[in-house]
Amino acid sequence: MRGMRALSDIMEEFGRLSGLQLNRKKSRVYFSSRCTQQEERAFALGVDRGELPVKYLGDPLTVNYAREQDCHSLVDFAQRRVEGWQAAGLSFGGRIELVRSVIAGITMFWFQSIQIPTATIRKVEAICADFIWRGGMHAISWDQLCRPREEGGVGLRTLHAVRKAACEKMAWRFIKGGSLWADWMANRYLRRNNFWACRIDNNFSVTFKAILRCRPVLQTAICRNMKDGTTTDLWLDPWVGSRSLLEILGGQLDREAGRGLTCSRIIREGVWRPETYPYTTQLAEEIRLVTIDESQQADSWSWAGPGTGGGSGLFCFRSCYDLVRSHHNRTEEMDFIWGKGVARKMQLCAYRLLRGRLMTRDRLLRFGIQITDAKCVLCNEEDESMGHIFFVCPVSWHIWTEQCSQLRGGVGTDRDIRSILNWIRDHSGRDPGWARRARVRLAASVWHIWKERNRRIFEGLTTPPIGILHSIEFDVSVMAP
Ligand SMILES: [Zn+2]
């Protein structure tokens, strides 16, 4: 109790000297679990007792692993965003864009400060995926949607990779230094140890352990700007082609003898003198390739991750994400679908067709969904399938051959989207303009055929082929004038 009174007095005194009065209504006191009589103590101080972890703008502040129950507000955030009034009636493309913005919001705020538990990540991703598929069956898995477009996805980001990238960013901020946080962390945990050689200790905080685990990836994405060499550790810092001399020379090195030496030891009058240490000739050559600039500036790190093209050297989240995400084969067809000049809704429809994931009647039946009629609503002759409805059905084939006559490039005889894409590629020759127009016509045809199919099924309305052709012509004139 005496301690509480002393604390209260200190706050009073602080208020008297600084003019900053403690607002007891807005304050909370937090006790450790070992502290008994918490209620009385809080009462003595005149403020309410708070529950750990402390929350700042809804985000739990903790030095330990955040638990799933601490991150409820993140799940609520995602839920509220996708359930908002603007989400009602969004198209497939609109829902994807909304999910993209939800993930961007989470990335900017939550992932920059704490280690989000995997269980929470799964929950948020499940909310997003359910929203995209309107709570129904997921025609394309979340992981596949989260690939870049040219690798068969729609360019969303997985939160697992976002979490890794955010952690790399924190490690980057740490090695860059120049902030109170970085100085404090270095003093607290690193002291005289080198960041790259420091062993992970159980006494380190969760954050610092996470930072140290980022080193292997970080090392591949940064490069050392050598100035006078006085702050670069000769053996331990990765400064020769993103590797350290310790890594390159390994066992040949007497670690104790080289302790604490900096690169400035082998720079004389602005020139490398690697021969003062026993390097192999090839290594000495590599060292000479590192430029020295003995101005007043200190050595520093710059970001040279993928896609930055050795530009500004500033951290780039996109580049970092690219480094930590999983990679898949690029497909030429996907490049073709996402090419410029085609409306997003049409790109997405062609994307789903190319992936074989449009919900045609044969698929609905296969998934056990009861429907009364399996016939194609365009011709009423054959059963509806993706293979039939777009280019085999006489109605859609008529629409596509009309497009081909507009293109003046002949008609491909194959009747599926993959072959037609190949046909366009083979016939584009030296005329990229023709290929672009062909792509636009293909995407518009696919979209209008699918739209007509849906109108016939869900609205009971029928447009004759000439009307569909008019609509296609109008869209083409907008996209490829
Ligand atoms: Zn048909």
C-alpha cells in the first residue's frame, strides 16, 4: 500500500512540475500475476485495474507471444470489414478487391508490431476466403488465389508470408539503426556481440529472437555500402557479395585472432590492401570489387531485394514479400489473360475458365448439388459443361467465329480456350496490336457468353445472338478503340 501511495505522490509531483496532470479516469494500472490484493491497490491509486496485455489502438502490446485470445480484435476487424454494407452485392472481382484492402490494412498496422499467432491468421484467411466464395464452396483454394497472377492466382497475399515479410522488415529496421528502438534493442540484447554471429539465447525477447531468425533471408536481400570501413566487421558482417569472410573462408580462419577487426584495417589511403591478410587470390579480387568511399559518412546497409533493381536502397515491402512467399511456375496463358486493356471482370471470368473453375451444371452435379435440368441453356441440346458452353455450343461458336472475322486472322479450329490462346499467340506474328485486339475479343466473348447463360438461368431473360454480338462490339470499342 505504501508503494501505491508513493506512486500516487510521484504522479502528483510530476504534474505539479510539468503541468501534465494524470487523468485518473482514463488511466489503468496493471499488476503482475504475483501481486496480491490488486483491487485494493488500484482503489488506493484511484484508477481502474487493467487486464494484460495492454492494448494500444486495439493492438495488444506484449513482449511474449501474443495468444489467440489477445488477437480477437484482428479477427473482428476482418469480419466487420467484409460484412460492411458496401460488401453487399459486390461482384467476384469486387470481393477480391475488398479482401485485398482488408489484407493491406492488416499488413500496415497489425503485422508491423506483434507476432500474430498462426491460429488467428487461419481464422482471418478463412473469413476472407468464405467472403470471396459467398460462404459457398471454394472453387479455387485460398493458397492458389494468393499466388501472383502470372503463377495462376489473382495476386492476393497470404498472411503467413505477410507475417514473415513484416518480420524481415523489423530486422531491417534493426540493422539500419538510427532509431531509439534499434539502439535500445542493440544495447539490451546485442551489447558487444555482432548481429550476424550472435547466437539465439533463451533469455531474448520473442521479438528479438524473431529478428535473429530473419538473418538468412535478410542477408540475401541487402548489400553493404562501404564508406571508410570503420563500422563493418571484417570477418562477421556479410559485405563480400552478401557473404561474410567467415562464411567464405570457414575453417581457415583463426576466429580469436580476427576478433573485433573492422574493414578499415585492410584499407590504406582509400585503396584495398587485402594482401595484409592471407586471402585466396580470387577472394582478394572480389574484395577489390567492393567500392570504398572514404568520405565522412559511415558504412550503411541498403536494400537490394528482388524487383528493386539496385535503386534507392530503401526497404520495399513488395520486394521483401516476394522473397519470402512460395514460388510456382509461371504460365504463359496466365500472362496472356492478365495483359493490359481488358476489363477486370472479364479477366477474372477468363481466369476462372482457364483454371476450369466456373460453376457449370456438370460441376454442380458432381459436387452433389441438386439441379432439375443439366442441359445447356444456350442451345438446349447438350449437357452444360465448361468444354461445351464456351466454344462447342453452336450459339457460342457462332459468336466466336464472328469475332474471328472481325479480326481478319482466320478462325482457329480448336474449340477450347487454351488452344485458342495458343492460336492467337502463333498468329500474332509481328503485330502485337492484333494480338491485343484478339485477346480483348476473346475475353469479351467469354464474359458475355457466361453473362447470357446466367441471365437465362437466374433471371429467365434471353438475348438473341445478335444482341450478344452488339454488347461485345460495344465493350471491344471501349477497351480496344
Ligand atoms: Zn449449348
